[in-house]
Amino acid sequence: MSQNYSNPFNPTTKIKFAVQKSGDVKIVAFDITGRDVQTFVNEKLQPLTYETTFDGSQTTSGIYFYQMMSGDFKQTRKLILSK
């Protein structure tokens, strides 16, 4: 999973990620308190490179995290929404 571009962002940012083997993939965003903000992906995907968008127009400025989970793979990255 790549770092989002651009970061900081306002109000949208792109997140690229690659799936290594077929399976269920979930990518979620959450705030610093752990509250879920948005689910980007929650489906079975084939091995390819994908891109999704985080739309922060309905959220407040601040630090957020996004996490990709697929099988035993888990990765978390930070993003900053600056309005």
C-alpha cells in the first residue's frame, strides 16, 4: 500500500494499493481515537494494482489513518486533512 498523494490534502486524496494474491481485501480510514471514518474497499480482489479515493469533505481537519487488511497482511499509514 502506497502513501496517499497528496498529503496533506483537501478535500480528496488518492491511495494506491497492490493485491498480491486473490482474496478478501478491506481498507478503512479511522481517526486518532480509533473511530471508523470511511471504508474504501471491502471485497474480494484479484492480484492487480488498484487506486481508491478518500473524500474528506464531510470530515474535520486532522490526522487520520488508513489500514489495509488482506489475509494475514495488515498495513497502516497516516494522512493529514487540512481544510
